[in-house]
Amino acid sequence: MVKKVIGITLVCLCIFFSQAEAAWARTYYLGILPLRKPSEMLKRFDAVEKHLQEETGLDIRLRLYPTTGYTGGYTAIVRDISTGKIDFAWLASVTCVQAHETGPVVPFACAQKSGAPAYHGHLAVRVDAPFQSLEDLKGKKVCGTSASSTSGNLMPSAWLKNQNIDKFTYFGTFEYLGRHDNAAQSVISKQFDGCFINEATFDSFNTEGAKLRSLWRHTAVPEFPFCVNTEKVDEATLKKVKDAVLNMHEKDMEGMLKVARKYDKWVSVTWEDYIGIKKVIDTVYGPEFYDLDHWQSMADKKKKEKKGNK
């Protein structure tokens, strides 16, 4: 009888430790939206990766994406989080909505910056440029970042659409350059006359002396959210990760400021916070934005057109 009890106990212990080992061995991937080149996004988020690992005890690793082309790596990261190829993702407002509409993806935390969980974007020109208004840029060379970007395309497109302006015909040239820093730098180097970029990039290029000037600033939109695929991550694991995100400002404020220098902390959000952005998307793009294959085919078509024009 004693041997039987011991045998059963050993079996139970083996099962327990094998399950614990399996849970420990599970790797969770956090995709990072490619606002800038992968090496720079790694520098901005390496402290986040370390903090999440230490706070949760989980093997959480970053996944980075390319930055070139019509949609940059935006469609790739949306596809990965919506299909469960990655577990978590740091997205923009627009890509958060796109992921939510194409998979079991919800936002759970975003940054509070200067007291508010929102940000703006700009139509920027060189500080010494003669342009004073949108009308001055008619027929000029203007760039955005990605077709799937909030500040680099969606909000400007909504603004222009309200004025019955098609950016591809109104401007002499309009191109997507893949990254916000690329767009800003192209204006500073006089390759383009104006660019649509997010607030963080605009500020970063004006840190050591003004290089860019704003002709227009879009209304506030919800900050970049951390999102989760709810079919890949159970509630207990999500709670661990969310708690770690929300307490990072207490444990490693310096690491958090590497992501964006004006961040105060991360705060809890829900899908309802992003419904307003969905309404703008539906007005500007319609249902085609949620068909990732169609959206990517548009990107491929633009690439071919660009090569053909060279």
C-alpha cells in the first residue's frame, strides 16, 4: 500500500514538474511596430523586454520588423498578431484597429504622455522653408510614412478628404517612405518639401535646435497600445504581463523613457478607447483596410509602379 502511494505521488510530482517546465519553456513574442529601423526600435525597447522578463518570470522576446515600402512592416506585424504568430504587439492606433478587426486582438495598455494617453502628428516643413500653409505645398513634393500609419497617413488623409483633396494629385509628388525618421530627414535634406509625421519624431528632430516647423497638427488620438492575442495568451499570463507594463515607471523609468522621452507611465485601456479611430478608418478607407491580402496587394502594386517610373 505504501509503495502504491509513493508511486502515485511520484507520478503526480512528475506531471507537475513537467507542466511547470513546459510553462517556463514557453516563449512569448512581443512584436514592435517599425516606426524606425529595427536596430533603433531594439534600443528603444530592450529595457521593456528585460523588465517584462524580470517581473513576470516569463521568456518574453521582442520581434522586430522591416520599415520599407507602401505599408512598411505594418501589415506584417498586424498579420502576425491577428493569426497568433506572435502573442503581444506594440501597435499604433490604426494598426490596433486593423488587428482587432482581423483577429482576436485587444489593446490592454498605452502610454500616458504629459498627463494624457494621447498624441498628435504634424505636417512638417523645414524651419527655413517659405511654406506657410497647405496651399503653399500644392504641386510640391510631400511624403508620408506608411499607408497603415496613423499620423503618417490616416489622420492627414481624413483632413485632406474633408477638403476634397486627393493627396496623389494635389501634391506634385506623394510617396510613403516607410519610417517617420526617413520622412523627417528627407525634408531636412531637401529631398521633399513637406512630410506627415508623428509628434515624437517631430520633437526628436527639434531637440538640438529647430529643424522642422509645423503647418498643421492633427487632433489627439489614443497613444500606441500594447495588444494581446486572447486565443494565444490566457488570462493569468495576460495579468502578469499587464501588471508588469503598468508598474514599469516605478521600477525602471529610465528604460521607459527610452521608448519616448515624454512618457509618464503606461495606463490601462480597452477596445472602447479606440472605437473613434475605427470610425475615421471606415470613413477614409472602408472595408478594404481590414482585408490584409488586398491591403498588401496594394503595397505590391505601388512598388511595381515606383520601379516602373525610375
